[in-house]
Amino acid sequence: MEFKVNSKELEKLLNRVFPAVPTRTPMPVLENFVFEINDNLLTVSASDLEISLKSSLGVVADGNLSILVPAKLLYDIVRTLHDTTINFEVADHKKLTMTTDKGEYILSYTDIGDYPEIPSFPEDGSFEDDPDYGQISLKSEDLKYALEKTSFAVSKEEMRPAMMGVLFEFTPDGLRFVATDGHRLVNLLLKSASVENQSRYIVPEKAINVLLKILNEGEFTMNLSKTHISFRLENIELITRLIAHKYPDYSSVIPMENEFKMKVKTSELQSSIKRMMLFSHSNTRRVKFSINSDSIEISAEDIDIGASGREKIFCEYSGEAMEIGFNSQYVNEMLAHSGSEEELIFSLQNPTKAVLVEPVENREDQELLMLLMPVRLNT
């Protein structure tokens, strides 16, 4: 059979799907694109067994097909072509011939039979017969905002698999996003996505990273099951397995008695932290906050190289004078993901207790709460 497609349109499609092709895998079959044509609609899929990506494009075809095509080779060929029409000819001897106005390129293809099945969800969300399924629509910009605010705090430790993803918690108050690595925690409630039934899903970090790259303006549909979650946008669908572990009780670590409040400008604090990171020891990355009623002295010292730095910034603080230490990298990352918040409130109790960080004013449709664990200062 034969089909025709514009090279640049095909390049866009393959570019959307290629992130799901594994770079190293004990299953060589996963190094292929799944090419399927039904009624002049080409759907290309790829999977690394953790995430799967699908995207479709209208083509001119004289039949239907389902084959596997070497992903990297095809992708590299297509993206080097100028804007032209590619004629694909699929022959019975397992050869795929690509012809353009300037050349001919022959690839081998294989049957689709050995490729793992990619989970699918009904497009109309008709899950009446299975209470474990659900569907919800959201604005892409809302999800992107929530993931940008939370995903940096995901744990990298394989010994704590439940924390290696972002928790999606559906509640009557809204959709809550939680990420923590045990040293910092981010808890964001998106009030625009309220549901009656409470349910929890842990989405792996890799899926979050891919999702952040493909989210554009407009709406998307989220389909949910016990084992997988799907994000369906206008021209692409991301399907990922869920982390099948129980997420820790994050609410139990949020202190309720932090009565000392410190208000500070986000940009000023981050600018100072970045400079003090140059002087913090490479092992501890520790910086010290010396907090008084109207100022914070931020200091760091690396005794191994004999370097130190200190500087003072303005703050408004109601509480007892305090010296408290933090990991400078954790503080910097938290501030970097709070850049849209002009001012922050730090709620403290003492130098050994968790510190809460919140915007001075939350957006109307959200509640953002961050937590930062202090580090011990040298006595």
C-alpha cells in the first residue's frame, strides 16, 4: 500500500511522540514507532512501558496498515528534509520505501504483533460500567502552572517510590497537587477542579516532565483508571502508568503552631541566596538566616577554602530574634518556583522546626503552601 504526507507535518508529529522512545531498553521492539492508518488517519505511537505518547495526522492513503518503523532512523531522516511531500510505499518483503522529489530512502519494518499493548481510554469518557474510571476537563495553563509550582520537590530516591511523583488528590474543595522529598514540600490546591468523590493518583516524574513540554493553551481531558492516567490534548495524548504505592500523610508534617511571621520580597531574597550559594560548603550547602525585626542577615562559609560572605536584606518580622540554617539549594529552588509571587510569608517557630512559606496573597482560585526543613547550625 501507499500513503502520502507533508514532511514538515510529519516532523511535528514525530517530534511530539519521540520523547516516549527509550534510549536504552532490554526490549528492542520499543525502539520503534507504531504506525497505524485507518481511514486516512495516521496515528503514531511510542512507549517505554512507563509513558506512552500518541499523535495523529490526516494523510492520503489507499488502505489501512499497522507496522513498526525504526523510530530514531525515521525521525532523523524526516527532520533533515526540506518542506516536501513524502510518498511511503509499504511492500510485502518488510521494506518501507520513502520517496521525495530529491531522493529515495529504504527502511525495514516489522509486524506490530510483539509490541506491548498501549492502554487506551474511550474518547467520550463513557465509563458507566466501571466505577474505577473517571474523566475531567481542565485548562492546560492551570495544570502547567500547578506542575511548575510543585514538581521540583519530587524525590529522586528510589527507596521511597511513592514520593518519586506528584500526588493528584481530587477533593470536594478542588484538585490538590503535592510533591515532597522529605526536605521540602509543596501543596497547591486548584479550586477550579472540584469533584464530589475523593481519589488519589501518583503521577511519575518522567510523565510530569513530558507533560510540561506539551501543554499549550486551551483545554485538555484527563482520563483516570486504577493503574493509568491519560492527558488528551488537541493533537497528542500522553498515557502513563501510576505509581502503585501509598503516598505519605503529608498533612501530618505541616506545623500548626508556627506563630512568628516574616514577610520578605521574593526577588531580593533569591538574589541574596544565589550569591551566598557561592560561599556555602559543597557538602552541606548551608546558609544561615539571622532574623531580626526589620532585617535578615544571610551568611555562608566554606572553611575548606577559607571563603565566607554575608549580606543583609529588609524584612518585616514579628517574633523573637532567631538564627536558623537552610540548605541553600533547596531555598533557591523554592524561590525560583515562586517567582510570580512578589512577596512571601515565612512562618517559623524555632531553629529545629519546619518552616512554612506562603504567598502574601493567594490567587483567587488557588491555595499554595510550601514547607522547608531547616538544617543544624554549627555551635
